[in-house]
Amino acid sequence: MTPQRRILLVLLIAVVYALCYVTIKAGLPLAPPLRFAGLRAAVAGAALLLLLAASHKSLLPTPQRWPGILLLAALSAATYGAMFLSPGRTGAGIASVLGNTTPLFAILLGAAALRERVTQAKLIALVLGFAGVSLIAYPAITRPSGAGLLGAVLPLLVAVGSATESIVIKRLDVGSDILRVAGWQLLLGGLSLLALSTWIERDASILWGTRFAALLAFLALVGTAFTTALWYWILQRDEVGRLTLYLFLVPVLGLGLAAALYGERLGAIEWTGVAVTLLGLGWITADSRREYARGIDATRINVANHRLGVPSRTLTARESTANGDST
């Protein structure tokens, strides 16, 4: 698969993630946040495991997989818990903005844990993206009736948890076990949140109905089961730091959806942040296309040299990846 196609898939994930934040806000009046979050993750995990069962594949991972799955389950519980608590303390748009500063943490963790290179293009895109989301979030956080400290901390915990989860799944190298690992991770993480909810939210209840069922189905099946499996699959084929940079699009889309659906107004500072963020995305996209072109050129040179009897040079790791050899 070419880098361009991987980028398109990541952009699809970004669109779904943005929709998730406004969907969460729509469902929070109908359910306590931790119970809502637990149901989302548990239903998503059960769906993935049912898909495995329907394919007549084993549901149980190997014993060596369980430590990684338990770590991922704990990260899922913390991430989804903070994600569902944050819109109640800030607007859905701002929660989407701060909750998707994931690329900042992913690049730092990727460099430390995976030895991924922080290239100049990646650094420029990171700076522009982070500056953009900072501009978007600043007015809401600083105004007296705005998000406040807790409203900022909770979505940032989502970002840290998501970045750490991507690093862990990359280190585990799950290969063909993607559905099995993701299924158990989400199911166990969801059950943990449901257990916590029975203690903390025991006096609250869910207002079941068609509306809540539809919101839960979208969040669990499309926004979690589908996107988690797809994201894990893409992560096996490219750098965490490079891929997560495209998630800076989520705050832009989330802010726009929140403005359209909930009347959360955008000011000049927010619009400036949107423009800066898009500039950063354009920068890293152009760099990816240049890398892909360099990989193709290097392959053509090797083929021409081979025909002339000239020894071919070995492709670098970046050229090999850009040329699609990692798929």
C-alpha cells in the first residue's frame, strides 16, 4: 500500500474521531459518562471477538500476548474514561482539540521508545499543528466561564493515553492478531469502566431508547471497533510519529461540527488556529509525497543499473517504506 493510501485511511479515521466527540456530547444527557464509556468499549470489543468467532478463528490469544493486552486494556479504560468526562466540563469542540494533541506525545514517545527519527518536516508539522490547536483552545480555557484547569487536563489525558497506546501496539508487533488483541483490550477496558461506574455512578441510570441505542452503536461499532482495528493495521506499516500528525485534523473537524451542531462559536483566534493546523498537515503531506517519489526514483535507478550490469545500491529504510515495501 502506498503512503498516499495510508494517509487517506488515516484521514478517514480522523473524520470518524471528530464525529465521536459530538456524538458523545449528544449522548451524555442520556447516560452517566463512565457507564457510557464502558458500554462503548465493551460493545466494540465484543463485536470484534464475534467477528473472529464468525470467521471460525480462535478467540484466545497466546499467553505471551496477555501482558500487552492487559496494559492496553488499562490504557483504554483511562483514555475512554477521561474522554467521556471531558465534554461535560468543556465544549465538545475544545475537548476534541485538546484530546487530539496526540501527535505531540506520539512523536516524543516514538523517538524515545521506537527510535523514530524526528525529521525536519515532521518537526515543522508538529510545531505548526500544536500552535494551531493551542490557538483554537486558548479562548475557551482562559475565559472565566470556560473549561478551566480540569477541562484542559482531562482531554490532555486522552491524548497521552492514545499516544501511549499506539506506541505499545507498535512495540507488540501484533501482526495477524490485530482483531484478537484489540477485541480483548476493548472488552476488558470496557468492563473495568462499567465496574467503576457501579461504584461511582450507582445513583445514575441510562435513559434507554432508540436515540441512545443509535449513538452507542455508532460510537462502539464505527467509532471504536472499526477505527481501532484499522488504526492498528496501519500502524504496522508506517511510523507512529508520522501517522499521528494527520490526527491534528480531528480538532479542526471537531470544532467545525461542534459549531454547526451546538452553536459553539468560532472567533478570529480559533480560525487562525484552524489555518495554522491545516498548514502543518499540508506540510507533512507534501513531504510524504516527496519521500514516495524519491523511493520510486531509487527503484528505477536500481532497475536501470541492473540492466547495465552496474551493482545496485540498497534502499534505505525510508525509501523502502516510501516505496510500499513494508506492506
